[in-house]
Amino acid sequence: MEILDYYITLHLQHPEKIDETPAEVTVSQLETLFFCTKRNVNLLLKRMGEEKWLTWIPGKGRGNRSKVLFHYSLEEAVEAHFAKLLAKNQITEAAEFLNRPLLPEHLAKKLQARIQDNFGLQVKQTVSSRVDLLKIPMRRPLAALDPAHSYTAAEAHFVRQIFDTLVNYNSVTGKFEPHLAHHWDINPDKTEWTFYLRKSVRFHHGRTLTAQDVKYTLDRLQDPSVQSPYRHLFSEIQSIQTFNDYAVRIILKRPNVFFLHYLSSYHAPILPHDVPIVTGKELIGTGPFKVIQYNDKVFILEAFDEHFNGRALLDRVELWFVELNADRIVHYELPGSEATENRHMKVNNNGSHYLVFNFQKEGPHHDLYFRQAVDELIDRNRMIAELGGRRNSPASSLWPERSQHSSYPSTSLDRAIALLSKSSYQGETLTFKYLDYTCEGLREAEWLQKRFLEAGISVELSPYSLLDPQPLDAEILSKGEVLERDTQYGFLSFIKSERSMRTLLSEEQVIVLDKYLGRFIREESYEKRDLILEEIEKYMEDEKILLHMYHIAKEWNYPVLLKGIRLNDFGWADFRKLWVKPEVGSTI
């Protein structure tokens, strides 16, 4: 620690003391406080005295304690130390500093605002260049940016910034557009798909994209050793043939009119065959941004000058992993600058937060009456009103527009108890796993635990992380799903992925769902596929396989000088579209 940090550590023990009111202390107490020897304690006190921060008055005689007189106020010392941390870009250390024991809450709140002011839009002007930088705080590190394993909305968003897919899905027109492949042919029965690649597309490490990279990417998704949770989707592929550097044919085991949706998903961007992803940090793509730094503290992207579709307008994006106290948050993830006018944007995500039952474990949750009782206990409107946050509207479906057509009458404790009495539940304690990446997970789990207990259902709360394998040691789990812009594919992936709910289902339930999905991937009509999805949701609702709770809304503050803001399907602003408008009258 620096000498000023030692001073702050001492002053925090006596925050109200200053100048005329000395504090009593012993050297042995300081040895424990500073984690050092008596000799080093005396050296530290001497240094602080030389800086004129304090006066040390040694105690004379038995029973007389030493005294310290503080001359440098706690607030001044803390702000000076904090400013040094921010100046050195030690943002994680600054956030950790806020957790110091005894740090006054008013000071912690003031300092957290300083951290948040350090984020947002920044323009760095040098003699020769201007760098448009966006710094974003995030509460937890990204779990996985390997496209074969990416799962959360944030991960999916960043995968799309680093990598490119063969084709793109336009959610407005509902059509597919050329991307890495400029053209494709399909045989009449939809089992052979031939793609023709653009020439001179470069990966971030300099090599040109070839058909071999496409083959490697799709083979990898099917490889059992990779253990991709999406391998069930890509097991539809029978073989892959490369004709030359720019043509590749994919042969399917059975007709699949939906196959382009697979290839446009964030699970299937093209990876270089010569840079395997081993640790999860080897992120080389052809996308508009390349990875400059990636560790537990920060994730930095810079615009890729040679992107085949044109260079991104924003120069640099920094994602800092900092755990900030939610009660002190004053900005959203894309904070603006207090010096300029800010604007506000809100988007409702497709997807929901829900409870799901683990049918791989024995217990009363196999009884439909029990699941109906649990459903009856979840008062969606009351949950939203009491817990607040991003909980935006009650859910009965993954699609908010469908949920709007449902009614949500007040739940009845009496009805829940009556249903429970018909079930096989005998008062045993069940395990309820909740996501712990924010404090909201625990608050919500405790809210549900209390509600369950009112009906006589005892649950023990147990946290799990997105970094953990699918937890199979609990009867009830809370989860969340955000569907990507291609929502029909998003739903298919949701049912098929081993990261969502598939591995929790019984063999019989999987057979029923896969039968529906078999019809789905053969159906050419979008509207008829939608009807099949409604049938699937009705089946899951009737059987209470999962219980939708609410939809979330994501909100952003952003400075008016930041243009090109379009919130994508994951609730993030697409970085490749962002640009900074110079202020009127400014010079370059």
C-alpha cells in the first residue's frame, strides 16, 4: 500500500477526529491494523508526520495510551487517493476501495459517482489524431466469448462485434442478406446448401478467409470434445465439402428450410482454422472490432481498419468489470456526460425471466398439482411492484406482445394450498437455485421463498453462476432468456440448448418437444412456424414445465453527441453503428 492508503486506514478507525480532538491508540493495535511489525509502524508514523498529515503523541508511563492528532481530513485524504487510482486507470481497484470497512456511506456514494463519471463517451485528441472512446462498466466478467459456448445477451452482443457470419438476418424485412458469403444455392429438397465466399476478407491476425475456415467452424460445433451446448442444432449436418478457397457445400441429414437461420446466429460466426480457441481468450474473427486486451479487469476492443464491410466509426470500446453498489447507481450501462445534454432510450427484450423444474431429480415437483401450486403463488404484478428494477411487465410467454394478451388476476393463497394438498408434497425442504451475478438474484429468491413458505413449501436457497455447469442438484431453478433478433431461431435454440432447460427435462418431455420442432424446421411458412411455437408454449404452460414471471426492459442514457444509436435484440447499442458528432465550433 502507498503511505496515503495507510493514513486512510488509520483515519477510518476514527473518522470524526480532526485537529483539536486526538484519538487514543496503541502501537500493538497499529501492528494489527497495518499488518506489519512495530519497527515498520514507527516508520509509517514518521512518514505521515513528515507529510504533516498527523501528529503522533507517544504515551508515557504504564497505562498511558498514545494519541494521534489528524490534520488531514478523511474526506480530503480519500478523494486524493481515489483521484490517483482513477488517473492511473485502476478502475477495479477504485471500485474495491468503496468496500472498505467503516467508509462513510455519503463518501462512498460520492466516490462511486466519480467512478461512473469516468465512463461513457470520451474524445481523446492528440496532435496527430482523434480517438472516439466509449467506456462501459459491467458488474461481472463475461462468462464465455467462444461462440460455441456464448449464452448471455452480453456475450452474444460482443460475439457479433468480433466475428462475422456467412449470412445476416434482417429482422425488419424478415429476409437473409449476404455477408461473408455473397451468394448461395439450395437444392430443391433443402438438403444441400452451397455458399460462395467474398474474396480478400481478412481475419484480425492478417490471413485471408477461405472455405477451410467455414468447414473448421461447423465441424467444431459438432465436435463432442468441444461440448458446445448447441451441438444438437448442428448435428443436422451430414458432411461439408470445400471445392476451392471460396466455395463450400453443406449436406444435411434431412430437409431443413430453417438452416440459414442457424448460419446467421451468433453461435456460428466463422473462426480461423489456424488459431484454435483453447483458453477462451483467443478471439480472432473478421468482425468490425478486434480484441486488444481481455482479462478479469477489462475487455478492450479497437476498430478493425480492414473490415470488408467498412471500418467502424467508433475507434475504441473499453468494458470494465467493476462491482458497484446497485443502491448508488445513477447511470445506466451507457452513461452520458454531465457536461452535455443526455438522452434516454428504453427497449423491451424478447424473452423472459422464469422458474423451471428439474425433472432429472426425483421429488414432488414431478406432480402437476405441486407445479400448479407454485404457479399460483407467483403474483407477477406484485413481484414487479415490490421488487422493481428492470422488471417491466408480467410474462406468460417469451414474447412480450403475447404476454400482453394474458390476464394476471391476483393469486390466491387458499387456491395454492388446496392444490398443494392434492399433491405428493409432504413438507420436505427443496433446493431452489438462483442466479447470483447481481444482488437482484438473491432479493428475488428471498421474495419467492417467503411466498412459498406462506403456503407451507420449504425451499433452501442456493446460488449458482453462469460460469457453472447446468445445476442438476436442485428441484427448482430461476433463469432468464433473451431472444436474438431472429426470434424464431432464438426460440429453437432455447429449446435445443443444453444451457437453458433441455438437460432439466424428462426423456418424455424432450421427445414431445423434438416432435414439434421436427415439424417446425420443415415448415416454409413463417406464419405456420409461429403457430407451432404457440403450440409448444401451450404445451409447456399446460404441463407447467416452466413458469414465466416477467419481461425486462433495458434502459440507456447517452450523450446527444453520440449518434447511430440503435439498440439491438440484446438491448445493447451496436458499436459498429456508433459515431461521435463534433461539437459546433470545435476544431480538429
